[in-house]
Amino acid sequence: MTTVIATHGLAKRFGRVRAVDGVDLDVRAGDIYGFLGANGSGKTTTVRMLLGLVLATSGEVEVFGERMPRAARQVLPRVGALIEGPAAYGHLSGRENLALLDASGPGGGRRTRRRRIDEVLEQVGLAGVGRRPVKAYSLGMRQRLGLAGALLRRPELLILDEPTNGLDPQGIAEVRELLTELNRSGTTVFLSSHLLAEVEQMATRVGVLDRGRLVLQEQLAVLTAPTGSTVVTSPDPAGVRSTMNGRVSSVDGERVIVSGGDPAEINAQLVGAGVPVTGLALERPTLEAVVFAAAGASTDRAETKVSEHRRRPWRRGAERAGSRPINAGDEGE
Ligand code: ATP
């Protein structure tokens, strides 16, 4: 598998703050790489270093096998990027903003350029409002316009910092669909997010940043592979326990965890014993559990729990603005 982004010991200090601390990223061709981390964990700083917008204090960045920022002129035309609240001229329309952006690069005559702009406006769902001035756009529309700009050059690699920021659930679903579709047609996608559910739904590979350190990097399918146990749902959990004879590891209401990864075999035994079964599934860890375990392990090494309550404002899902941030230490409260 070809490596598209590789960093080695990448680090950035701002005075005494170690914003990024020895990060080894490994992003491969065809990945949708979800770069997860709480607010302030160093995602934006890392993304900026990938693009050569911020100089690393130490370590190396390679994109398409070329050293950044040295090879920026060769690398950047192959990359589409969207970083923190895309800038646009408010008095111009979305289409005019894109035309300016497009004119700054190569790419043929007027008709070709117009077609290209139509296409990206369509892709991000702004075709109907492309002629309205950007100052009348909602935050979500501006975010889409930023995405449209990133797509203009049909990039091989998309680097997106919190691409669904400011979008409503419908907009989030559309962006997810768009990125999945682009990925299917060959684009490698690197996206940063603090939304676990967003990454879980979309990513093929996950990296987790915790206070500047990469505490986890793996294929999503590996992280959430079956544990070897089966989740049995039954209105008679006591019946499940007695029938399965020592194989039950936990009971939570009607949800019973039975060791063994063959639901059909378990079902046959339960039905044979007259125990009603309303649900059967292989047990898999959620991404949330895996991430908290990885980040928790690094916390145990470095810090007390008390300060951690305040410091890790993870969000569980694609909630709307204003919902309560979920802290790592909040579980079970
Ligand atoms: P968010 O999701 O809130 O954008 P993030 O994970 O992208 O967070 P960064 O913006 O990379 O995190 O910030 C990481 C740390 O570096 C923070 O402590 C931040 O205050 C600090 N930092 C970032 N940029 C600068 C800067 N230009 N000067 C000083 N400190 C900075």
C-alpha cells in the first residue's frame, strides 16, 4: 500500500506549549483517515504542518513521498485543503469566489473553468445559491464553499480540518456521502475531527491525538473487530445464565454477554432450553471505548484524573452546537 502522508517524530512547540509531540502519521493511498482528538490536542497544528503552513520545531513530513515544505510546489497542486473556517470575499458570490480561486491555477479556457466551477458547486450542494453573495451564506454554506474550493483541482489527497463544523445533521450526512464517494473514486481523504461518531461512520483508518501525542493509529476494522463473545438479548437473562453454564461474563438488563463467537450455536442451545432470544450479535468494541482506553492509558502515565475531567472535551456524536460536551471521565455519571 502506497504511503501518502508520513511524518516522523513531528513536533511543534509554541513557547513552553508542546502542541504536537513526536507524531508518526502513516496515511495510505485509498484511506479515509480520521484524525481524532479533543479540542486543543494539536490537530490543526499538525494539519498546518502537513501543508507547510507552519514550520515544525523538529521531525519530518512527507506527502506523496516528498519532503514538505521543501517540495510544496510539486505537492500542493495534488492536494485539496480546507482548514479552519474557510476565507471568502463576502461581497462576492460563491461562484465568483471560486472563479478567483480557480483563476489562480492552471486549467484551460473560460468554458472549461466555468464547467469545473458548476461541477464543484453541484457536488457540495450549492448549485442553487452559487450566485448569492457569500455574506448572506450560513456557516454551513460557507463550509461547503470551502469544500468546493478544495475540490476544484480534483485532488488526489484531501486534507480537511473539521469539515463538518457548523453543518446541520443533513449537511453532515451530505458531506459524509460526498467524501465517501470521492474516496470510492480514488481520492485519499485525511480529515480531523473531534466527533467520534462522525469518524466511526466514515473512516477506514484512525489516528488519535491526545495532548499532542499520537496514542493510537490503526485500521478501524481492526479496532472494532469482534471480541470473540456474543451479545444475547433476552427477557430471561437468568435463563441465559443457567443454560450457558459459566460462559456468561456480564449481564446488563436484557443484554447478556456470552463467551464464544458463534451466535448460531448459542441460539440453538438457548432455544433448545426454551429460553426466549430477541437479539443476537457478535460483540464488538465501539470506537469510543477504544479511544478512551488509549487516551486513558496515556493519562494514567502523565496526569491526575481531576484535571483530565476539564481537559478532554470529547464529543460523542455529531451533535448540534450547544449540546453538552461529553468528558472522558463522565461515563457512568
Ligand atoms: P481545536 O479543535 O480546538 O482547533 P486542535 O486539536 O486543532 O484544537 P491546535 O489548534 O493545534 O489544537 O492547538 C494545540 C495547542 O497549541 C493548544 O494548546 C493551542 O493553544 C496551542 N497553539 C496553537 N497555535 C498556537 C499559536 N499560534 N501560538 C501559541 N499557541 C498555539
